[in-house]
Amino acid sequence: MRFSPRGYGGTRRDPDQVRRDGWHELGLLAVSVDDPRLTWPEREMVAQLGRKLYGPRAGEGGRSHG
């Protein structure tokens, strides 16, 4: 019998399931700024949070939004 550490065997979870589990189990939220399920104001809020926490994205330069 072969032992495989978690995540190194069997079936892979789809990325959305990983994000869902992260939210439910750890309180972590991974959101794409381009997620089509979000409205424009929601996407803009995600982008503002990202800039505040981590700085501008590649290609954004140093521009500020508010």
C-alpha cells in the first residue's frame, strides 16, 4: 500500500472548491478582480482592498484611486 500526503494523490479539488474551503475553514477569502459573478462596484472594492493591502498590480504603476 502506498501512502500519499494530502494533496498528492487521488482527486484534485477544483479551484473554486479550494477557495470555498478556505473561506469556511480558515476565514480566508480569495477573490479574482475579474470574477464575472461580481458587479462593477464589487470588483472595484476588491481592487481597492488589494491595492491597500498589497500595493498596485503589475502594470498599474503607482496610480491611486481615492
